[in-house]
Amino acid sequence: GETEASAPDIPSEDVSEVDDDLAADPGPEVPPEPTVYDPFGADSVLAIDISLGEEALATIEENGNSTVEAEVTVGDQAAITSTVSLRSVNKELPGLQGKAGFNVRFDGVDEAGRLGRYSMLRLENMARDKSLMRESFSASVFRALDLPASLTRYVWLTINGDPFGLYLAVETPDQEPMVERAFGTTEGLAYESRGNRD
């Protein structure tokens, strides 16, 4: 009788081996995204040094409340050439004689100057707050209630390496991180009142 021709044996591929091969080869390694420095990213006291040259010191001594160029070192970050403005100056002890507050603009000299995502830090002298807690505590309460409020962090400030005292770094409302956190976008305008004005 007639015999049926059998089909040739075709080696079958072991699917499990293929899956193992794919798992063993994840493809090209994707480098992690660089971490952006956040000056408000920890609870510890942050060290900041403002290095002022002789000309800047002379300008402050002569004018009292001035904006001068300085090298500013924040924590372990590289020094940034910035502009520093004195604020909340004691009239009886002008310039650096009293415990002045400071506005530090990292983009004051170079428009692209940044400390992480921040172009500015405000250093409050807390001279009228004997508790040294009022602004930091009230801001934390507002944030706990999901209300827009600045981040804060205590700072040990030195001027040209010499101790100048305990300050409070305050996130200003015009900075992208605060606007984005509060409103979900950086588009539009943000306003801040001065003093006790509404």
C-alpha cells in the first residue's frame, strides 16, 4: 500500500530561552537624570558665605544700603558670582555694623545664574523676632493647610569667612519652584505685598 510521507522535523525554538535572553539584555543603559540642587531640600542649618571685595565693602560702608557684587557659596556648591543687596538695615548701625538682611541674586551678574532652579534667595535677619521662629513656623502651618507659602531654611551666614549670625532663607513668590508648586504652572504673574500693605 501507499505510505504517507512524514513532514521533516523542524527544530522548535524554546520560547522560555528567548524570554530569558531578552531579560538578560536590557538594552543600552540610560543615564540617570542629573539631580538639581535644592537649597530648601533639607532641615539642617545651611552654611552660606558671602565674599565681598574691598571695593564692595567700601561701597557698603559709604552708602549703607547698597547693591554690590559678591562671590556667594551655598553649602557644598561652587561659588556663584552674584549681586547682594542689603535690606532691613538698622539705622543706628548702618551697613554691616548691624545685622542687616540680604537679597542674593544669582542672576544679578549673569542672567543665566542659578542656584538649582532659584535665581534669588532672601536672607531674613529675624531682628524683630526674638523667638527666631515666627516666619518659619507660620509658613509651615500654611503649607500644612495646602495654602501657598514659601519654603524656609535656617542659615548660618558668614561674611568673608567671619561669623555673621543665624538667618532664615526664604523662598520668594517670584521663583519658579514656589509658583509651580502653588499653582501647577509657571505661566502668569505673581505679586507680593510690601510690609503690612495689602
